[in-house]
Amino acid sequence: MQSPQCITHRHSPVARRDPLPSPVTRRALTALLAALALSLAAPALGHAETSPGSNPNNYECSGGIAAGKAEPGSEETPVKYTFICNGQITGYQLQTQIPITGIEGSPVVTNYAGTPLSDSFSCSGAFPGYAANCVGSSTREANERITGQFEIGWKLCTEPRVDPLLTVTYAYSEKGVITQAISGPFDLGRPAGCPATAASGKNRLSAYQGPEPSKKHKRKKRAHKHGKKS
């Protein structure tokens, strides 16, 4: 039986949160945390080999999120996430578009049938923040199910709803040299079980961002220059 999991969190009422970082700051933070996940994952699996037939830079992962289990005394909203990948991983990152206020320290790893495994991950991050990093000794085979939990500062079904992106890492030894691989991002989607809104059916990777920039102006400019030369 799995022992109770602890969530590290810092209570901070939503109304008093500091202003959110700019998009540039968020991108920089995401890049920094992703690099940290890779560097921490490497020594954890210096002896491992890649899964036969799997390219660790091109894994396929899928999963979703739903309501989590509230911690006693916590005023934050728990969000449960679950995902599987078609190859071994040594670490992963969850990146959200709204602040995370806490993260479960030790996610549960099971096989596809749901039997708990000894494989483990340890998660940490700076909260409130937009990403959480989890590193471990590695899953042992493909399609192991990883289930964890993080917290947000408002109700699960309140818009904008949290929609985390998942990036996974794998570090292995190839001819005595530590090699690092990364796959993703994969969109875990919006929370299951919430009533439909105008934003339902969309996610961060498939949402319409507007038409691609027109190239007509560029073509006209080139034609004009060509006319001058002639």
C-alpha cells in the first residue's frame, strides 16, 4: 500500500497574489527549469540503455487531469494528473499557464494494469510558479502510469481552466557517455468533469491563434527590387 503523499505548498489568497510575470519571463523560466530537469536526470540513469525500438527524442505520451484529493488544512485546489509514455523516462516537467501553488513530492508509478511499482520520482519547484520538475531513477518499461498532484489558487472549473503541458526527459549511457533526450510538449488538456463553456474542446496546442502571417508583401517587395535592377 502506498504511503500518504505530502504536498508542499504555500498558502497565498488569490486576491493578494503578486502580478504575473510577463510572457518573456515565463518563457525564460520554462527554459531554465527544463534545463534543470535534464541536468538532474542525467546522473540518475548513467547505466541505463534506451528501450528497443524507441527513439527517446520522439516519444509519444498522453494523459489528462481531473479533480485531486484535498490536503487537510489546505485552502488551495488540488489537481490530479496522469500520463503514460511509450518508452522509459528519467524526468518530466509540467508547465501551466496559471500559477501552481504546490506540488506533490512523490508521484505514484504503476504498471498499465494499475499495480504499484517501486519506480519513483521526486518533484519540486518554486511556488507560486508556472512549472514543476520531477526526476527519478527511471521507469523500467514503456506505458508505466505516473499519477501525481499539484495545486492551484482557484476552483478547478473556473475559467481560465488550468491546461498543463508535459515534457519528458531520458538520460542514458551510450558507449560510456551520458546522453540526454527530450520529448514533447504534450498537452494534458483541460480538467475532466467540468461543465461546458465557450472554451470547451480547445487546448493550448490546438487553440486557433489566427491566420499565418501573409507573405504577399514580401513577394511584392522582391518584385519591386527586381524591377529596379532591370
